[in-house]
Amino acid sequence: MHTDTERCLRAVRSKDARFDGWFYTAVLTTGIYCRPSCPVVPPKPRNMRFYPSAAAAQQAGFRACKRCRPDASPGSPQWNERADLVARAMRLIADGIVDREGVPGLAARLGYSPRQIERQLRAELGAGPLALARAQRAQTARLLVETTTLPMAEIAFAAGFASIRSFNETVREVFALSPTELRGRAGPGPRTATPGTLALRLPFRRPLNPDNLFGHLAATAVPGVEEWRDGAYRRTLALPYGHGIAALTPHPDHIDCRLSLTDLRDLAGAIARCRRMLDLDADPEAVDDLLRTDPQLAPLVDKAPGRRVPRTADPDEFAVRAVLGQQVSTAAARTHAGRLVRAHGEPVEDPAGGLTHLFPTTAALAGLDPEALAMPRTRRTTLTGVIGALATGTLQLGVGSDRDEARARLAALPGIGPWTVECIAMRALGDPDAFTPTDLGLRRAAARLGLPATPAALIRHSARWRPWRAYAVQYLWATDDHPINHLPGN
């Protein structure tokens, strides 16, 4: 979008927050860059330059605006929508792969050479993977500086910097303030003194309807791993350096996020996983505008706009849970999953609630005795087949996975039919166009609305909803008075 100067100018002049994260505006006369919705008076067009990423603006010598804080804007919806190399790379960078494994590690996960990755990212985003990771480190550092009382040396390490010097230099370059000045500018507000505990605000593009999003997560919560407590969805997180607990509470203009981490180096990755799970980088206006073109869906969208697709913090976990949920009720699926957790999950402490375990890894589940599973033999075979494929790497569902390849490998496993493939594609792979035409609830909703009720006819009709069919599914499911469609207590 940044190459469409007139469109960018219109967004900046109208201070349109919908475009925050789509592009960044740099001002030649001040040397700063902003989000499109920055409240300051827009400069003259000849003094503006537009960049596709914060990293590109930083590389061009611009520093972040202290008023609109462009580094804290929602991410571009493209990186979760698209399935190409650049989008997969951006999802992996957000998850911290470059900080943990370097550019060679990123390239290896994507199956390309480091030079190919560098070339494609620079062509589209104006910056390579190191610069993009550096911009993320700067944002993580700012969060820690402003919201904790941790010493600067610990913050530098936790944010992923190799040295105190590079931490100080980066903060000065990006924010035009030293770390100490940045902390002082944040004011005397409440700060976390307990190591590893943080209170954050996760932004999103409005509107956001929390009903089906949090309702689904709460209604399907696995005992010990997830819970709804005091108006917040809480869950344990298995992270690269340790583990954590996230508590997420919906508000009209943000999601309140409380993170308790055993290792602060996991902060950026934990935030990225929470954002993906809640689909916070979606563009609801684009989705809803297209779905409204179908007369049968328009009233549903107008009644409750901004529905998101509830996704997952751990794709492998969801694949196991999808198999456990085949042809059984929500309550039965939770019971099966809870048994696996108690038998194979790693225990954790949760002084603030009732969480007890991490969901078991596929390595921990690889040795389970199928005969101990209280389910039909065919489903036992399906479950052990999925676990084995995930544990050996034959099946990969991570944020950098190729969606088409993952679908094909899933479909080749015994007992994995189209419903399971599409559910995993929707919630684990994050495919915005995943569609479950054989789902009984979806077919009932379609029949009530006068839509085709047979799978083949529904697939043909759904062509007009592409590429947002996963969102159409949420609107259709919401016509049923099921707990997954309501916030607990509502």
C-alpha cells in the first residue's frame, strides 16, 4: 500500500486508524516516523515519505514519534492472511526465530537460502530480517523499560540484545531517548517489580466482537491448561526459553494482557502468540464489507460486526485436540484432553488461579499407550498417527508452515477427514479462507438462513465469501445459542 501515495495521503489526512500497521509515514522536516492516525497536524505532502515497515523507516534514519508510538500499532493483517514466503517469514520473525536461531535458522525453517529471504523481504518491506528483528527488539525493550523496574542490563538481555551497548544505541536511534530518559518520560505510573510479570495493552483494529472469540476459548477450555476467571481467559504457554501464563481480558479499545513468564526473553514470542490466538491483527472492515455483499449474511454482520476467528497459542496442541473432538461433544472433548494433560503435561504453579499444567508436547505424547485412551480404536489410531507425524516433523503446523503442504499431509493420515483438516487449517494454520461445509452446526445455520444446506452446494455458494470464509463460519455458527458464542456470564 505504501506505494499508493494518494491513498496514503488520504489515510493520514483523515487520521484513519484502520491503516495503522499497513504503512508508516516519515516526515523529512522532523526526522520522525508515525502511524497514519497520529494526532499531530499532517505535514505538507512534499515532506512525507511512506514506508512499508517500521524497520524500513528506521533504516532510512527516522526515529519513532513519541506521541503516536508507531511501534505499538497493530501489525499488518497481511502477515496472517497470506501464505507466501514473506508472510511466513514475518510470522516467524514475530515469534522470535531470528533472535534465537539467526537468519540461517529462519531460512532453514522456510526451505530457502538466507540470500533469497533477504532479497524478498527487502523488496516488499524495505528491510531485511535482521533489521525487522531489531525493530521488534526495540519495541520489546520499550515495553520493559516503561512497565517494569528491572535494571537496564536485564532488560537488554530479555529483549534479545547481544550487549548493553547495542541496546543503548538502538533505543537512542529508534526513540531519540536514552533508556533512562525513556523510563522517566513514561511517568510514575504503576510498574511491575516482580520479575517476569507484566501488564500490557494489546491494540486491535475496531470493531472487535468478543462474544464468539472469548466464548469459544472459554467453552472449550482444557482443565488445568485454560480457564475463565474474573472476566479473563487464562492459559498456560509453552515457550522457547521457559513457560508462562497469559490472562486476557477484552475491553472496548484494547485487550488487557497480563503475562507471567519464567524467562523474560520469551516476551516478544508470548505477545505474538496471544495476538495470533485472538486474531488481533485482522482487518474487520475489509472482512465485514465483503461478507455484507451476501444478502443472507448482511444482517448477521450488521447485528454483531467485528467477529474474529478464535485461533490457538500452540498449533500442535490444537491438532491433538481436534482429533479428540471428532464426533463427540465439547464436554467430552474437554474431558479427553484433561486426562492427557494430567497424565503427560508438565506441572506449573499458578498462584493467581487454577492452572496446573502445560499441554503435553508431542514428544511427551509419543510414548502413550493407545489402550489407555477411552475412545474407539479407530480414533486411537488417528490420534497416535497425528502425534507421531508431529513428533517426527513429518507434519509441521507452526507459524512458518506451508499451508497447502500441511493440508496435504494431514489428509494423508488415517482417520483425518475434510472436517478435521479444515478445523486445523482455520485455527492452527490461521488460514482465513478455511471452510467446514460438512460441519453439522454450519449446515443447520445455512438451512435456517435459506443458504444451500448440502456441502457441495454450500461450497459453491461460499465462493462469494472468499478469501474470508473462516469469518463467514464464525457468523454462521453464532446463529446457534451455544456457549461458544457467548462471553461466560452473559
